[in-house]
Amino acid sequence: MLSTMMSMPLTITALMQFVDRVHGKSEIVSVTHDNPQHRYTYNEAYKRTRQLANALRALGAESDDRVGTLAFNDYRHFELYYAISCSGMVCHTINPRLFPEQLEYIINHAQDRFLFVDPMFVPLIELLAPKLTYVEAFIILCSQDDMPSSPLENLYSYETLISQQPSQFDWPELDENQASSLCYTSGTTGNPKGVMYSHRSTILHAYASALPDVFGISAREVVMPVVPMFHVNSWGLVYSAPMVGASLVLPGPKMGDGKSLCNLINDCDVTMTAGVPTVWLALLNYLENSGDRVPNLKRLTIGGSACPQMIFDGFERLGIDVHHAWGMTEMSPLGTYNKPQLWEFGLSDDEYLRNRLSQGRPIFGVDIKIVDDQGIELPWDDTAAGAVKVRGPWVTAHYYGQDIASDFDGWFETGDVASISPDGLMRITDRVKDVIKSGGEWISSIELENCAQNHPAVAEAAVIGVSHMKWAERPLLLVVVKDGAEVSQSEILQWFEGKVANWWVPDACEFVDSLPHTATGKLSKKDLRDQYANYAWPVAETV
Ligand code: ADP
């Protein structure tokens, strides 16, 4: 029997029109190359969004076209998000930090017809332009006066383009399953892979992520996504914040600078923010060294990589709640979120901390299971670790331009390995490809890295599996020592004693000047494994 309920499509257009009517006075504050603090309201943002939609049409853009953006977090990028998707086109956010060959691949693979580019990326675009097969015009996100001189043809000023357009636009009626935006994962092997989000997946993710035990944002808050808008729609905050009427602070290019972040948080009364560990480390170091404080900031979300304990402790000392989240581009991105349940306040300090440093509980809408090598489901007993599989309305079934795999069983393989406690707390122990298999047993490289990272002399640590005659593989620890710190390799190895199982302690430690990272700032273990493939263990391998 069918229900009596209406079937209204879940579209970003409906969200935009709702925000324009109901939350129009909430603000967007941006840092841009031409203004250190640009302020306007959602009403003004959507007025310019309609002008932009007219400008896109005047350029000749049509339904289903992919329109690329190479831009930081600011109000013009916000306008592009809505104008492109709500016109029935696909907003392809591109990570400008990728290598030029990856950028060329991505832009050609997506067949972007137009590129909207921050002025600072014009030299990059000049380099790429001869190789971009489908791009017809470059629109620089600035006024005519600020246009850089460039030999590029078909170069337009964003402000000039939209200023010529009326502020009325008839948005098309869209199917909720229409593609809305596209983001490529950087991937450490092979070519980047595209994930195509829909209007429906975006809206459902925005609803779920705004819940009290997820971002928990409201119309009385000021939200600052420090995670880039070119990385998984800045974790959906550019949709969920307007949805609930929260004001947005978009920090532009200054996203890794602790002092700028501190000033922005205080100037704009930011109450909630979200980003990767590196960003929070920069802010924490700045606060600790300068004595400056951020009294209005209530909480921050940390994700993208495991949350180091020192970041958790450091911000808690300052009275700021730290919430750990896990997800990936293929999941829009949120999968789990970590806020305590009431009973957890009765735990000992150590148990409480252990729970908070896990990746958190699944959000309703994402089904999670862990499986062994044969694909058999493992119990949620906090001990068994297996490959994490997920499914849900904001999880991709396949990559853009690829068919659904013939053996697809309805679950997406995340590539992560985790255990799950009986009450649903997921603890990521590794990436499937980074797991160290010693004598047939798995060793968690992430847990060893976290442990090493807590040593006061360690700036950064990586653990990889290196082949070993007796055990097949053993862990090798690579450490970047903090400037001015004095420590020996054996002192660092002793640090693990009593903190991890004896047989997990790395067999050797090597000091290095730096560690390789991917374009999204994650450790590139593949490069390290290649580099240390023929590593000679300092002690006899048969011992
Ligand atoms: P990319 O694929 O471009 O590196 P993603 O953000 O999609 O960027 O990366 C997703 C991966 O990042 C996850 O599969 C997981 O391995 C890792 N990750 C994300 N959040 C966490 C977290 N809180 N703890 C540990 N690892 C995480």
C-alpha cells in the first residue's frame, strides 16, 4: 500500500530558496585576495547567485555541463556552488594542490567546459591550458581592475560577468537524483577517481550532519569550515550551515596559519569549526606560544586523519570540545562522529579518553560492517579488526565514468581496517594497504604512529611494514625529530614499552629530515615503502 505523503524532490534549489526566505539575514564573512573581511547576508549571496546563473547561461553553459572551480573558501565559491548545481549543471571542485599532471587528467576526464579560477591560480592555468581539451573559457574570480595580465584567451572577470546580469532567474525543476557536484579523490595509486554527488545525497547528508550528535549546529551559531571547499564540499558545511541558519565564516587562502585563524575566530565570534589535524596543530601551537585565546569557540571537529591525543588534550585544556569524525570523499564524506553517550561520563579518565580518540559511532543513514579476508562479517566486540564496508544514500556505488563492478554486493569497500565496540564505537587501525602482517597477525601502523607522535621529541612519525626473513614483515619506524630536541633511536623504541603489545614494537627506528605527503597532506606510505623496500634490518632477522 502506498502512503498518502507528497513526494517532493530533495534538491539544493529547494534548500537555497528556503534559506533565502527564512535565514536570509544570517551572514557569510569571507577572506579574499581583494578584501580581508568581506561581509554579506545569505539574501545578498543568493541574489548574486541568480546573476551568476544568468551569466552561466549567457556563456552558453547547458544542463549537465561540468563547470570547474579552482578556488579557496570564500563567498564567490559559495555562489558558484549554488548557481551551478541549481542550474542543473555539475559543480566540479578541483584541488589546486594536486600535481599538474593530476589536474590535467581530472579536468579532461570531467570534460569541464568552463573553469572559475582564483587569481592566484592563473599561472597554474596558463601552464595547463594547452593540454585542456574541453575548456572554452576561464573566469577569474575578481573585478576587472584586479584582472591579472595573461596571454590566455577567453579570459573573463567574474565581477564584470555577473554585474551585467539581472537578479531574477527561473530555476529549472530538477530530479532529486540529478548530479549536483563532482570531487576527485587524490588516491596514492593510479589516476584520481571522481565521485559524483546528487541533489538528494547532498540534502540527506546535510540533514544528517546537522544533527545534535554530529555537527550540532543551529541558527545561533557561527560556523567556520577550515576544510577546503575543494575537498568533499568542505564536509557539507556549505549546505548544512545555511540549512539551519548558521552564519558562515570562509577563511580564504589563510587556512593553515594559526594566528590568522585565531584572529578570524575572534573577529567573527566563530563558535564551531572543522578541519584536518594539521590545521588544529597550527592553531594550538599559536595559542600556546602567544597566550592568545579564542573565548567564543565552543567546539571543533577533527577528521581526515586520526586525531592525535595532544590535539585533543590541548584544546580540552582551553575549554574547547574536540570531536573526532571519520569519512571519505566517496561518503560525502561523513560516516562516523564521536560525541559521548551519557553513560560514558561514568568511565575512568583513561577509558573515556580511549573512547573519544576512536573515530566515533555510525551516523544514521550509513550502514557499516567489518569483514575478514574471506568477506565474512566480524563481530562488534572491540577486538576483531576487519575491512570496513559501508552503504547508504550518500555513499557512492561506483566512480564517475566507470561501470558498477560486476561483483558489487551493495557495499562500498572503504579501504580502511577497523574494530567496532559492542556499542558502535569504530576504531580505525589502518588502511588495508598499509596494514603490517607480522607472522600472520595484523599490526596497526596507525596505533604505532599515534604512540610515537606522543613522544615529546617527535615532530612526525610514520610506520611501514618492511620484509623480514622470519616474520614476513616487521614494522619500521621513521621519525622526524623536533627542532632542537635531543633523542636517540633506542630511547624512542623504549617509549613503546608497556604502551603497545611487545611484538608490535618496531624493530628499528630511522631518523629522517622529512616524510613524503600526498596532495591532501596525508602521509604517502607507498613512497616510503618504495624507498625502504630493500631496507637492511640493523639486527639479525632470524632473532
Ligand atoms: P583522499 O581520498 O583524497 O585522501 P579522503 O578525505 O577521501 O581524501 O580520505 C579518506 C580516508 O582518510 C579514509 O578512508 C581514512 O583512511 C582517512 N581518514 C579520514 N578520517 C579519518 C579519521 N578520523 N581517522 C583516521 N583516518 C581517517
